Amino acid sequence: MGQNSDHFDGRKFHNTNPRQHGFPDLLRWMLSRQRGKWPKWRESRPGPKPPERVPGVNDPQDALRITFVNHATFLIQMHGMNLLTDPVWAKRASPVQWAGPARVRAPGIRLEDLPPIDVVLLSHDHYDHMDVATLRLLHKEHNPVYFTGLGNGRRLPKLGIERITEMDWLQETELTNGMKLVCVPAQHFSGRTPFDRDKTLWCGFVLVPPPDAPNGRAILFAADTGFGPHFEMIAKRFPNLRLSILPIGAFRPEWFMGEVHCSPREAVNAHKVLGTKLSVASHFGTFPLADDGEDEPLHRLAEALRESGLTSSDFRVLDFGEGWAVP
């Protein structure tokens, strides 16, 4: 699984800032929950079919297009390559499809409307980010290459998936189109059962354009994370990010969730710390995972942007299924 390090003790992985909350705090939250309002189901139409490819490095505009599918699932199209982040098309974020958090809307893009998928980025093993049924279908229809944190690869061969690369924090690899993929830290945890907590690594990813790209600015997929010093570290390593995908939901109650999930205000703070030109919101409006209501992350984000002197042009919220040609 890897050698001992500042975030791995030979048995379990750890955050840069160790988590303080344990089972008594979980019980305290469960006994005092104040759930925000979510609909049982919200009717929505799927977005338009994305283009098959966007131009590569020879294109003078250095095209970058992202499509928001749902939750943390984004289609990133750049330099002739199609990448999918944390793909989840399941009805529930759960080990079974008859219980657990149920989605309140259909995915913004139908699975059959996806263009050819070259790469899948898996940030960690939670059910709202790593869905076995979706991965099995993607493997069957697209046979992409999978990149994930240490220890997660053992979950994939049973699905027939063999093109797997496990990565440690700050490890780099080159993709077939000349882009560089870098695994970066996140403030979170892992586990799919009560018995495998923190046995696999959680992470984000940075996509660095090929050396000959007109626009050399990198892209950050922060995945599922609380606010922490890792954002400053990423900013130092990758100054002037072109785009950051930052989570804003499942943040309440903040005393408990703050260790692992950014609030909208913290996401805006991360935007500023990163020095990123643009940010896009993720991790909201799909699964009721915490106490914030369906629209609460969006309202709180708007407030935080006003307080920071920023606008929705600096930190965008895409509609489900919306594709955006990033300037």
C-alpha cells in the first residue's frame, strides 16, 4: 500500500490536520439533527449531449470544457482528452439500492450520452464518489484508465477493471496526450464499512496542460474536502490556476462537518488562498447527506461571495447537465 509517511502509519492514512471528532460526536449529531428541506424528487430534463472532443494543443483558443453531471461528477474535456471525476449514476449513495441517501434528481447527463471516456479520476471510496455499478458500465462501454489514491485499486479488479494506477499525495504521472496528472492532498477520510475506516487514501487531482499548450495554467479538482493548509500548499506548487472545482455542500452542522467538508464560506476562502482565476461549485443538490437543505449551499455561497467582493462570474454554479466552455 505504501511506505510510512507523514500521512500513513503503516496501517491507516491521516490528514495533515488530524481529525478530532469520534463516535461520541457522531452520536451527538445524530441525536440533535436539524435537517434542512429537501424534496423527495425534483423533475429535471437531461442536458444536451456533450461534444465528442474539444480541440487539443494546436487550437489557438486552448479549449477547455466542463460539464456538471451531479454531485462531484464532472466531465472535463481538454487537449483532445475526456476525463470523468467521481462518476455516480446510482439512485442511492449506499452499498445497497433499497436504503441509504437517495438522489433527488436525475443525473444532468444520461450515461449513454457521454462521449468516449479516456480517464476516470476517483478521489476516494465513499459511495457518493465511488459507485460500483457506474464503474462497471463505464468499463464495459469505454474501458478508460482509472487513477485513484493508494489502496483503492483493490476494489476495481473484481469489476474486470485492470487499467488502474494508484497514487500517493504529490505523486505525478503523464497522460497519453502529454498532460501531467498530480495527486494532491485533501482533508477528509475513507471507508465503505465500519471496519475499513481510513485504510485507503483520499485525494484531489491537478491537471497540468502539456508543455506546448498556449495556456499553461493547471486545473484543480479538489474532490471532497474540508478547509485546511493543503490549499496553501497547492497554491504554492501550482500558482495561477486556471480553474478550481470546489465543494460547497454537506457542511452543516459546521461544528461536526467542518473537519471533512468545506462550507460555502470556506470554499470562497479556498478560492482566494488558491489564487485561482475561476472556481466552480460541486458537491451539492443531489444527495441529502448532512443537515443543510437542498438550496442552502447556494444561498450561503452567494452571501460569502458578496462579503468577499467577488461575484458569480468568479465562482460559478453550473446547472445540472450544463456544459461550460471555460474562458
